[in-house]
Amino acid sequence: MTPRRRTSLIVLVLVVVGLACIAWYYLLRDVPQHYKSEEDHYKYGSIGVEAASGMPYWIWRALPLVFPEKMPGPDYRSFGFIFEDGHETPVGMPLRTVGFQRIGINCGLCHTGSVRASAEAPRQIVYGAPNTTLDLQRYLRFLFACAGDPRFTADNILTAIRSMHELDWIEQVLYRFVVIPQTRKAILKQAHDLAWMDGIPDWGPGRNSPFNPAKVQILKRHYDGTIDNADIEPLWNWRLRKDFGLHADGLNNSLDEIFLNSGIGNGAGANSIDRASLMRIKHWIFDLKPERYPFAVSRSNSDIVVRGKGIYQAQCAGCHAFGGDKTGTSIPVEMIGTDRYRLESWSQDDADAFDALDGYAWRYTGFRKTSGYVAEALDGIWIRAPYLHNGSVPSLADLLKPPAERPAYFYRGYDVYDPDNVGFVSSGDDAVREGRKFDTRLPGNGNQGHLFGTALGDDDKKALLEYMKTL
């Protein structure tokens, strides 16, 4: 080889290595994050979603500027996300650099709630509580609508980004030719995978579709026509819930497996999932306690709470108190009489398919089919409204009424509290303006069943409600 050719080869190798280093630095380098506080880790710690499917942060910031007409309100708070002062992303949406800044999802997004005493009062954030304001499906549809719009172009997105943040010239090239086109492609792929959800009743605030997306996106199956819409559940006191059935129907009783499956379901890949981070969150919720009821408990009758406790122990504790004979077990739907759609959306074949997955560093072994819904322990029940597995009854007072007297429709997603009925305000102008209508007559939204307590007298019902505020 001549010296000239040798020099040319060396230059070529150096150029290739240099370009590879640039590509690694701007597209692939992973900058670990760490929060000393367990609470902060719960709220903002990455679980490995960002590398596999994280949204580029500056594109996320740009979308409301490019497509304001597709937003339900002025900013991302209008989807029910909970923001804290000093943070540019909501609770439950970590920011992590994998080449470039990407926004992901963790457990805190769905399992951090809020409550207000009035429309003017400040919000109290409640860790572990269901996020009853979060309208995740509406947010996904916003992303899908943006990606499907011809204005989703590199020119428009970059113009919006430049109004907030200065990209260097390499970033601008990569965003123009790689990041923006690939982001649009990924969102459109997800829109295609989830197109089936437009043919069934909406999830609405505080609900999700626990396994139908996973059956399509993880098991690679065609949508089977079922409806599995269900309320978001609380994450606290899991040390006391050892071996309880998980999810509404108790389809698994391994918290490790449910956490791993949730991480994958939220977008982590088999290689990107951060198991240590997930387990750190899991260990924190083992002993996380529900917030105490923040409003006054009736003292007008000195023994009303004691009386309510007696009623609870006699009529409710066997299914709903820690240590109860049936607490944490699946009760046959024929006995409860509640809406069957969620139960029928999961089959033994689905369970077997999840247990057969072999593309991970672990194997699932605990998925199963049950015949009913889990009798939940009622700790922190005051902030877990609306009630029943599908969130079809707005308050505990309504749940103690016969089904024919329960509201046929109401509004979900408004976090002002109704202490008289024990639930969130679900009617009136403010609830209509901030919430979304929930119609119990639609498939999967039925409010029938759970007749326990409906035959009590009015005084006994009042006493029971006062006691349940203290759980």
C-alpha cells in the first residue's frame, strides 16, 4: 500500500470513527439519573422507558405551540397531569438523556392523585392515590392527531423548539433528518396499534385499559373486541397486601411480575428496562401509607364513628379489612353482580400467552384467569372515588343506594371533594367544565351490583360513611 493510500485510509477511518462518536453522543449516550429521596424517585425516577420509546423532550414541548387547536386547554395540565413548582414535566414523567433529552413514564403518573377543598383552594398531592384527573387516552389522541397532521414537519417543529431552546448545529441536523421523522413514525405506529379503542367507550379521567394494549403491542395479537376499561388502583400498604390478587380481577398475585409487566407496558424495552429502579419504587410503596382524611369527621353525635365501625366490622370487614377471610381474593361475579366486561376481557389463553413470553431476562409464572373481582382492602377509600372496579359510582353514598337510584351519568376528573357523599364533586357547572361525562349505560360502564349495605337505614349509612372516612 502506498503512503498516499495509507494516509487516505487513516483519514477515512478517523472520519468514520468521528461520525460514530458524534452519533453515539447525540443519539445513544445514556446519562444516568439518581434521586436520593425515595419520594422524588417515585415521582421522577426513570424506569428505562426513555431509551426504547421516550418522547424527545423538545418535540413534546413544541407540540402545543404547533397544534394549540388540538389541546383541550392551554397546556399539558389540561390532560389532568399533575405538575409541581420548579418542574417542567409532570409527576410520573421522568426526563432522561439518552443521546438527547427524552421524556418517559413511571408509576407516579397514574398513581399520584390530588384533592381540593374548593375550586379556589390549593391542590393537595397524594402519593400512591389514583390520579383521578388524568385523561391518558385524551393525551394519546392528541399525540396521534399531531402526528397525523401534515403540519408535523421538521420546519414547523424546529421553529417552535427554537422559540424555547437553542439547538447546536449538529442537533439541528439530527432533529431535522432523524429525530423528528422517527418520532412521527413511532407515534403513527402507536396510533395504528391502538386504533381499536375508538370503537369502544372512552376510558375517561382516572381510568385506563390495563391489558388490551398489551395484548396487541406485546403479544402481537389482533384486537379481540373486548372492553377492559378499569379504574386506576392505589399504590400503598403493599406489605399488607402480600399475595393479594392484583388488578381488578386478580389476574396475578406477584407484585414483582406486575411491576415488570407495567414497565414493559409503559414502553420500556427488554434491554432498556431498569429493574433496580422499578424495585426501588416497589419497596417504597410497601410501607407507603394513605393520606388521612383531610376534612372534618362528624362529631355531632359522639358515638357516630364508633357506631359506624361496628356496622363496618359486621357487614364489610370480611371482604374489605386486612385480615378478612375474603380480602384480597377474587369474588365470583355472580355473587357481586357488577359489570362483567372487564372480567371477560381476560382469558386463560391470555394468561398462558404472557407466561410463555421468553424475550426477557425473567419469566412470568403467575398470570391466571379468575371468576370475579378482587375484594379490595379499603385503606384510603375516601380518595379512591369513583367506586367499583370500573369507576361507575361517583361516591360511597351512591354506592349504598340500590343500583336504580345511582346516577345514570356524572362527571369524572374534577378533584374538588364532596365530604357529605364521600367522593369527588361530580355534577354542577364546575364539574361539567373541568370533568368529562361518564355514562353508565355504555358497555363496560355499568353501575349495577354490589348490593351490600344498600338495605341499611339512613342513620346507619351515615354512621358507616363517617367511619369509612377514617380508614
